[in-house]
Amino acid sequence: QVQLVESGGGLVQAGGSLRLSCAASGSFFSIYHINWYRQAPGKQREWVATITSGGNTNYADSVKGRFTISRDNAKNTVYLQMNSLKPEDTAVYYCAASGPGPVYWGQGTQVTVSS
């Protein structure tokens, strides 16, 4: 089983940056693909980015070129560096671990971007 805890959210002005962290406990973290999702008020949860167990990355078009996902398997942590933030990036951000067995979710961290 994997437990995930997100951190690093907060309030930032448009154009600013934040780095989110997703810290995992449990075994075999390195075999999981880690995904970031976000959910804005009144909207469905949407996929943001993925980093595979092999380190390959993929991004939603809305964040491509502004967000960077990375992982440090030694620290059991995945990061989401968010630059050039826009008000429409405001949401609760969740990380999720996918691999053998069920998908594990964190509790989310709030990101608010003011205009």
C-alpha cells in the first residue's frame, strides 16, 4: 500500500511560481507512475501531468511549457514545479500513484492564483 501526502500549495500572484511535493510512504515507490490532477470549484477533476516509473513525462496542453514534473526515488517524492501561474490554475491539486493494484490518492493541496 502507498500513502501520499501533497504539500507546497498556497496563494501566489499571477506570473508567480510554486513547487508542489508529493511524498510517498510504503514500499516500491519507484515502480509507480505518479500523476498530478487538479480540481477547480464546480469543475471535474482534470489530469495535469504524469511521470512514469522510467522517468518519462507527459503534460496536459494547458500546462505544457509552464509546469515540470520530476521525481526523486531516493526520497520517495515527486515534484510539480509550476511557473508562470495563471488564475485559471487555481484548484486543489492531487497526486495519484498508479501501478500494480489500485490507484492511490493523496488528500490534495490548494493552489490559489490571484490576478
